[in-house]
Amino acid sequence: MAETYLDSTELVLNMGPQHPSTHGVLRVIVKLDGEKVLGTDCVIGYLHRGVEKIAENRTYTQFAPYVDRMDYVASVSNGLGYCLAVEKLLGVEATPRAQVVRVILTELNRIASHLLWLGTHALDIGAITPLFYCMREREYVLNILEKYCGARLTTHAFRIGGLQYETYEGFEQECLAFCDMFLPKADEYEELLTGNRIWVERMRGVGILSAADCKAYGVTGPMIRAAGEKWDLRKAQPYSGYQNYDFDIPTGEFGDNFDRYLVRMEEMRQSVRIVRQAVAALPAGPIMAKVPKVIKPPVGEVYVSIEAPKGELGYYIVSDGSTQPYRVRVRPPSFVNLQALDKMAKGCLVADLVAIIGTTDIVLGEVDR
Amino acid sequence: MKKLLRKIFLADLLEGLWVTFRNQDPKYIVTEQYPFARPKVGERYRGAPRLNTNPENGETLCISCDLCALACPENLIVVGWERNAQTKRKELVNFTYDTSRCMFCGLCEDACPVDCLELTQDFELANYSRDGAIWDRQMLEEGPKPARYKF
Ligand code: SF4
Ligand code: SF4
């Protein structure tokens, strides 16, 4: 009979965990009415490695390389957050030179992270070309990181109390050369995308998340800024000397996909500004503060959060006075931002769901930990 | 009106194509021709481990202090040593390093007091078996010998 053919019941569909546009092993159970999304349900944990549990069996120094493996596209930020947390627990502060070098590397890494996001997200929407260009420019950042600390992705660049490595010869010039080279390239991406009708139609008005919703879900980073909220931890609670730099917080208006894209593009330009100021202000001096060889913080607990490329990255560390942390809890931005997916995706089309996951900018290593 | 004309002549798409065309310039080609040309990695690159020897007499620099093994978060270094009855000094007997579990964080290298253990610029670590990933002292002193192909 015709009714059984043209059945109009809901369809439950699995997207992922091996779907190319979920950026890793995320599984989304999508409830569909035709093309329309009625609801989504995220299944996570495919990349769970128990990082927080590992921390309980490692000394403070030994745990530092593991945090790089959470958000592997912005590992420098991860390391910075962890080092700041342990430093606060110890009551030491990194030396001025170390702080400035940290800012330079973190901002360069932010550019690299946003570039990777832009490239892969454009690929999801159907624009292949930006991916190649973004990867090409990202390579310059990775080369600076490689020359500085010897690794490209999982950098382990910072140590508790400062830095392990002094900057290499030509570090400042290379950073500035990258800044000069990058700004016209950013304009080029905008030329490719911002005016492109397909891009605009796919992004404008899709996946709206208002500022009130962002706050309710705890969404941070470019997503809340796209909703018009001027919230950036670098300004709100400056760390590592961010109060000394002059930069703006870009905000959007509607909180849709397009605004998130624009906010990230502008953030890269602001990062370039910070890098330039930081390179100009790079002081001489020691790179390592006085920390004991065996790190044994006093009993206590700290929570330190920083503005990672994806949002607020927090570390909560409990010390029981031994050489190993009693408990480490990470507040990963991607994990919290992913919660809002259902809210954004309700009522949109399946193809838009891909775009929404894309602009949420998740890294599954961080979601699952 | 201008908007309509832009729409009809697909101006925004042509602008994008122009960017693509500009980037055809050979000076923008960055693809590496590995394995025809091996990339030059940074001086501080943390790649394959190496146990350095004294260049004059070939003796190992290692003093069997075990600090690298203690520093490693993954506990993958095993230093085997024996006390020489005559000189009363520790002598290195064996040294195993499991590259399959190593994350190349560099903590062992930092811990070594005599610059013996070092992470070098060799990056070709592939091998055919899991056992092959566990390097002994001889391998660590000689370094990996990846096949060099002639084309
Ligand atoms: S590089 Fe890190 S993981 Fe590898 S052996 Fe050294 S300390 Fe252990
Ligand atoms: S730290 Fe250096 S000297 Fe000590 S056992 Fe390891 S390789 Fe040998």
C-alpha cells in the first residue's frame, strides 16, 4: 500500500564515528524527519585515553607531555595552562623572558589552530582550495615550533617554571617574517570565502546560538564572542603578561556560523598584532625561574584557566603534598562547546549539521581525553 | 543593479578563481619530494634516540646513573649495569629503549648528566615487527639505518 511506501516516521541515522566531517571519532545519532534534523545525540569516548587518571601516576614534570595530546592542534596552549596551574600551586612565577616567549608561541599556535579549522571547515562546506593554502601557511608556524622545541605537533615546549629551551638564532626575525607574510594571506582567504555566495548561503543564519544560550551551556571561546559577548580570558583575567599587549576582542552579531568564521579570521589578525608586540618587547634574562628539581607542591588545590584557541581551557589540580598530583581535572573547551550541538542543530538540515559541527571547532582528543 | 550584475556574471566565483590562478606560481609550491629529497629537520628535532660514544676510543659516555629511566614518564628505558670488581665503577652492560612506547618528549635527554642519551634528527623509525621497535645498546650506538632507495 502507498502508506507503507511513503512512510513518514522518524528516521534515526548514525553519523560517524568514521564520518570525515566529524573531525575525528565523534558519533552523532541524528533523528531525522526527511532532511530535517529533529534532534541529535552525541556519543563520545572513542578516543578516551584516561589522561586524568594517568596524571595520578606521574610526577608533575612527567605529566606535562601528556597534556599536549589532548588538543593536539594547539598543544602549546595546553602546555601553558598546565604549567601555569602547577606554578600557581608552587607559588612561583615564570621569568619575564619566559612569559613573553610563551605568549609568542601560544599566539602562533592559535593561528595554526585556526588555520587548520578554516581549512577543514571549508572542505566540509565544499571548498577544497582553502585547505591547501591554510596548510601551507600553517607549515611556517610548525617550522618555527620545530626549530624552537624540536617537535611540530606535540611540542612539550614549556616546563614548570619557565622554558627548557632558549630561543634559537633568528627566532624573532622568523616570527616577524611570518607576521608580514600572513596578513595578506588572510585577506586572500577572505577573498576566496567571505564574498563567495555558496559559502555565505551555507553559513549565514545557520546554527544560531544566542549569548544567553552560550552562557547557559558554558560555551566559551570564539563561539560566545560570535554571539556578541566580549568575553576573552586574556582580557578578563590576564595571565602570562597578556595585560601588556594591546589587542581587540572581535565579536559577532548573530551568533551564527558565519559570525564564528569572521570572529576566527579576525582573531588570527589580532594574534599577529600580539606576536609583533611581544617580539618587540622580548626582554633578556633567564628563562627558568627557581623551582626545585623534585617538584613537591604544598597541600592544596588550584584552578587555572586560559584562553585556548577553542575556548576556556581549565586545569584543576589537587595536591596532597607528594610528588604526584592527587587529582587532575581538565576543563576542555571542545567538550563543553559540543554540548550545545543539539540546541544549534534542531530544525536545520542534515547538510547544515556538518557545518555546525565544523564551526564548533572540536578536537576529539580533547573531548574524550 | 550592481549586485544583480555581479550575480549574473558570477563575479564572486571569478574572484575566487583568480586567487587560485595566482597561486599557480611555482614559488608557492611547498610540497616535499620525500623520499627523493629528505627534508632537513630542525637542529633540536626530537627523533630517534642515540647513545653517544667517545669519538676517540669508541667507549660509551653513559655512566649508568639511571636518571633517564627515572625521568621517563613511560618507564620504557632499562639500563643494565654491572659493578666492575676491580675499578668499583658501574659499567654499562645493556640498554634497551622501546621506541614503540616513546612519545619523544625529551625528558630523558634533559635528565642525562653527561649528554650521552640524545634524541637525534633521524626520523625514520619504521620497522617490520614490534620487537624491532625495541632497540638495544648496539642499535642505539649505531643509529637507525633506513634503506636509501635509488630512483
Ligand atoms: S623521549 Fe620521553 S617517553 Fe621517550 S624515552 Fe625519553 S622520556 Fe621516555
Ligand atoms: S641518564 Fe645518561 S648517563 Fe645516566 S644512565 Fe641514562 S644515558 Fe646513561
